[in-house]
Amino acid sequence: MMNTIREKGLSTRIKALRVALGVTQEELASLVGVGLRQISRWEHGEQLKPHPSNLRRIEELERRALASDHTPPHQVEDVDP
């Protein structure tokens, strides 16, 4: 499942990342540095253009998730804001 994250649309990628990490929308929001509502908007396709710094955080989380089948959230939290 994680091997195809980069091939999907952004809303699908974000949800797939969250599910792969085993975190809630609220926990992913904390990891990315945004509010819960923002994650919900991205996942539902209501806003498809994250700020570049947020997109970099999402991509870093994806890289870490792809490096292992499941990266526990406590190992992902050190993403630079």
C-alpha cells in the first residue's frame, strides 16, 4: 500500500499516509504543524494546495513511512516544523 502513495492524488496520499502511520487526523495535524480542520480539508479535497513548508513536512513523513512499513508516531514526531 505505501509503495503507491506518491502515485495518488494529494488528498488520497495524505489519508493513506495517516492510515499507514496509524495516527488520527489530529495526530497527523500535530506532526505536520497544522490544525485538525486543515487535515480534514486536505483529505476531503476541499483544499488541495498546502503551503510549501507543510508539503515538505508531509513529504518527509511519506519518506519515513516508505522507509519502513510502519513508523511508530513517536519516531515521526521529530520532523522539523
